[in-house]
Amino acid sequence: MRSIAKIMAAAVALLPFAAPALAQAFPEKPVTLVVPYPPGGNVDSAARLIAPRMEEKLGQPIVVENRAGAAGMIAAEYVKNSDPDGYTLFMAANGPLLFAPMTMNRPKAYDWKTDFAPISSVSITPMALTVRSDLGIKTLPELVERADSDGLLMASPGAGTTNHLAAEKLMAETGKKWRIVHYKGNAPALASLAGGETAFAFDQMSVILPQIKEGTVTPLAVTSKERVKALPDVPTLAETGVVDFQAVTFTGLLAPAGTPKDVVAKLVDAVDYALSDEEVQKRFADLGSDTQAMSPSEFGDFLAEMDKTWRPVVAEVNAKR
């Protein structure tokens, strides 16, 4: 009996060390990056670029899973409700993470500040305002005038995306109005441009550059503070007369709230490893994006600043409904 008692006492004494041991074993199975859009867009491309290098660092497969719908909320809620063990991560962007609960009129669905644990940003991407080349429009003033007077349609990858909000902000700045058609992601929005269903769009550089190079769309302005290297001859919106206008999109990884800190730390290391690869950096640059790895606290501060900047725009959009 004394021997059994000693064994039980020893087991109890080891309990405080059990959780760290489990965390140290992470990962023991594949990790899933949940993308809130269909394949082919900015967020999907970013996930598929970092996945192979993260696999190398973690020693387990990285699965990219597309769960599109409800302006990205389907994916966000899926990750929010997943076990906080580091195996299901949200490959987030501005709209799905920060603004979709407001634009979709479901403000209590989730709150990025309390329902997710930031891991790291992945990329920062400016956008370009482009118009179908067959329309012969060459300047931003000409586009906004014709969009207002002729009823030209704008393609959007979804309500509450930065693409959509940038358009709303531009309408407010110019005093012009046009109709925005929302699609379920960048790929179908681009298809609507190619098919002639819509006339123009705000698109991430990583998405629209191939079409610009092919000549199917004409870039009129970029949304960054400075001109972008990929399109040195295209002015910024500020240069066209729309002052103090900047709209960039981010991609980044988040885990469900409550994910152990040491698991998060391993995921941070994996993202750092992926983004330190020169080939990965080059492929992002070729797409018009800059790689940028932030610490969890830095990423949280970045999200808070983005939220502060764009939430009033979202509130104004909702007020118009």
C-alpha cells in the first residue's frame, strides 16, 4: 500500500509539468490555415506561399483550406470555435477579421480583440484602382465622372473588404456615386471584369498585376502613400488630387483565443522562418506585396490602428443601408 501511495504521490507531483510537455510536443499532426476566400485571391496566395516553408520548420504538413462566404465570417467563426491548440489557424485579412461583423450586421459574432490570438502579420499590399482597358478611360477624374453619370459598376471581392471600403471612402472624397457589386472573393470579382459584367475595381497589387501586364485593365492610381515599384508610372491617389488617402491590405495568422503561448511562439518562429526565405520574399514582391513579420504584440497594435482608421468608414457604410 505504501508503494502505491508513493507512486500516486509522484504522479501528482509531476502534474504541473504535464502541460509544458504537451506544448513542447507541438505539432504532432498537420496544421490547417483557414482562408476566408476562394482560391486565387490575395489571401489564398499568401497562405500557399508560406505553407511549404512553415512545413519545413514545424515538421508537419500545412493544409490550406478555403472556407469562403459571408464576407469571410464563415472562416473566422470556424477558427474561433476550433480547439485552441494551434492546429487550426485563421489566415486573415482586413475585412473578414476587423469589419465583417459590422458590415454583415452581426456585431456579436466575434471580436478580434477577444476571440483570437495574434501570431504574426505575413504581408502588406497596396491596391490599384483599375478600369477595363476597352472603355478607354485614362484618368481617375474621368472614371469617377463616368461611374457617376453612366452607371458603371465596380467589382468588389466582398462587403467590408478594404477594396469595398476604399471605394466608399473615394465616393465620399469625390462626391460621386456608383454601384458596387459584391462577389465572394477576388477571383470571381476579376472574372466579372474580364467578362464585361463590371467596369472597374480596387484590387490588391498581388491580384491585379497579371491583368495590368496583359493590358486587359488600365491602372489609374495606387492606394499607398508612395508609388509602388511594380507600377512606377502610376500616380498615387494623393497625386491625383485625393489627399490623405491610404488603403493597404494585410494578411496575417491568428489562432483561437486561449492557444498556449509556447504553441504561439512555435508558430511565430515558423512564420519568421518562412518569410526570411529570399525566394518567398521574391515571390511576394513579384505579386506586388511586401513581406512583413510582426511579433504577436506588434501585430495586435497594428490591428488596433487599422480598426481605428477604418471603423468610422464602416459605420458610415452601414448607416447608408
